[in-house]
Amino acid sequence: MNLYEYQGKKLFEKYQIPTTKGILIDKNLENDYISLNELNINFPVVLKSQVKVGGRGKAGGIKVANNKDEFMKYIKQLFNLTIKGVKVNKILIDEYVPIEKEFYLSFIIDRSKNQVVFIFSPLGGIDIEEVAEKQPDKISKLFFDYELFDFQIRDAILKVYNEKIDVVKQIENIALKLFNLFKENDCILAEINPLVLTKDGRVFALDSKIIIDDNSEVVDQYEEEDEDISVIEREAKVRNLAYVELDGDIGIIGNGAGLVMTTMDLVGLYNGKPANFLDVGGGAKAEKVKESIHLVLKNPKIKALFINIFGGITRCDEVAKGIIQAFQEQSYSIPVVIRLEGTNKQEGKAILEQLKELNKEVFFVENAEEGAQKVVSLIK
Ligand code: GDP
Ligand code: MN
């Protein structure tokens, strides 16, 4: 698993590797965006798009803002930017560091040799591949098995950089700390590019690239933040609901992943576009059904809802109760198509009679196909 820059920098802090202090803002969390105006910022700041691809600088994903106007302008720009096919949904508002010199430093597992490699170059800030091609003599590599001694690191650095001994010491120190981080977090790669020397003589990690072995337990803690998920998907995770957001306008709720997917396919067959996948699961209780409806209808794109239940362990009367509760709690005005089949169907239908008082457009259908057809017709 690839970490975001801000996650890597949090690890740097933990391992006492000098790095910049930043504030993370999220496109999906409006509050953050609104409160931006009230943020107390010492300009200049660097605005850094948080995407898991490299070359952000070249792609225009990194901006220096000198005042509030620039700041607001760049934030908007960056949130509308796509870098190598990845949308920018998070921005790190980072301290601006006046740079004297940029270095490259990393630890990587070399699979062919089954060793770790330490790589250092006094030509940082650009792709290391580019340096390797144009000035291979400016790259120092140290292969080692498991143990790493201070003097080995120092020698490796000195091979390509020996201008300021005090700077060499700082780099050596950072390298040793980065190696601890690398070992303790089951890394495949831990890279700092650029590692910078500031105008006032301090060495800082200005960027981070960390890749953790997917088989390691360490990745679990990052899973939550992993992909750029929507606010609704995030809430679904918290509530333990199986929800996936899609591009369409027809809300879909069903029980059992297979049934939900079939429902989506049927809707597609009649040229409708599902807005989501939501599986209430087996034996869902009223509460869960209610929560699911509230969750799905948070998506403002939805124009109609199709609830398709085939009860086995799931009881139709429980589902019906959940539906009623949801519409009692909130008066949704969109049309709803319901198919209820299986255990306690009659009881369920009886309960659902009340729904007609809560929602003007309720349609009961006998099977999934009819339901798909109906819900699509309601959109057009
Ligand atoms: P990448 O292009 O995705 O690797 O993003 P980086 O974080 O490495 O940033 C690219 C370049 O932007 C760096 O090499 C720096 O030259 C510049 N940059 C990033 N942060 C700062 C900063 O705080 N101060 C200054 N002066 N330049 C920065
Ligand atoms: Mn970089």
C-alpha cells in the first residue's frame, strides 16, 4: 500500500525525522472548506495536492500561496485538478521552506538480491531515474542485509556529497531514523525526495513516499483513509453498511449482494442508471433498513428509489417496519418502488399500507423486472 504524503509525514514525526507541519483539508468535508477563511495562516504556504502519484510538481499540483487571495484561488484550482487520472480530494497546507539545496534519500527492498538498498543523491527534487540516466556518478547505493552501521551510511553519503560536514551529519541521522521507520513498518520503499537543506542550514524532509507491504498488518490502520471515498461511503463504513456510490440517479436497496447486483443490472437493462449499491444483508432488522434508506437518500442525485427484497432469513415485516420508520423520520418526496417477496410477505404488505400516507408516490411491484421497469419510467 502506497501512503499519502501527509501520512508519510506523520510517520516522519513519529520517528523524529525533521519535516514540515501541515494542515490537511478535504474536499468532501464542507466544514473544512468554509472554515478555510478563518484559518490563521502564516504566509507564504505551500499547497500540495494529496494524490498517490508522483510528479505532482510538474503537473501543477503544488502551489505556493503568498496571501489569502492566492490561497483561495489555488485551493479552488487544485480541487478541480486531475493528476494522471486521479482527482485531487485532499490538500496539504504545508509550511513554506526556503530551499538552499535538494537531496534524494531512500531505502528500498531489492527483490532480486533479497537485500535492502540505501540510495542517496545530492541531486534531489527530480526523478531519481532521471539522475540515474544523466548523472549516474551522482548516485550512491549501499546494499546490505539486515544490519546497518552509522559509518556505512556516512561513507555512502560522502561518496557523492562532502561539502558541509555538518549537513552530512544531519543527513546520516535522518537516514538512520528512516531505516528504523522502514523496518518497523514493513516498508518496501521509504523515500524522501526532496530532502532539503534550508537557507539557515537545517535539513528537512519536504516530501514522503512510503510503500508498505500489502501482507503486513501495518496496512490495516491506513485502510480507512485509503481511497478517495465520498462522505456517504465514509458514513456507510462507520455504520457497517455495504454501500458503493455510483454515478446514476436511481437508488438501489436489496438484501444479498447477488440480488442487489441483479437489481442494478435490470435497472441498466431498461436504460436506468443506478446511483449506488446497497446490501442490507441477511436477516436485516428494521433499524438497519431504516439506516440504509437514510444513507442512500443522502445522495442528492437520486430521483427515485427501488427497494428489492427477497426474504428468506430476512423477514418482510421487519423490512416494512424499517421503511415506514425511515419515511416517518424524514419526509422524502421522491418516488419509491417496492418489491417484497418471501417470508412474512403479507404482514409486510399490511404494514406498508401506511406508507401511502407518508409518500405520495409509492409503487408496489410483484417482481424485480417489473420494478426495474417502473423505477426507470419514473425518471423519464
Ligand atoms: P512531487 O513532485 O510529487 O514529488 O512533489 P514534491 O513534494 O517533491 O514537490 C515538488 C517540488 O516542489 C520540490 O522538489 C520543491 O522544489 C518544491 N517544493 C515543495 N515544497 C516546497 C517548499 O516548502 N518550499 C519550496 N521552496 N519549494 C517546495
Ligand atoms: Mn517528491
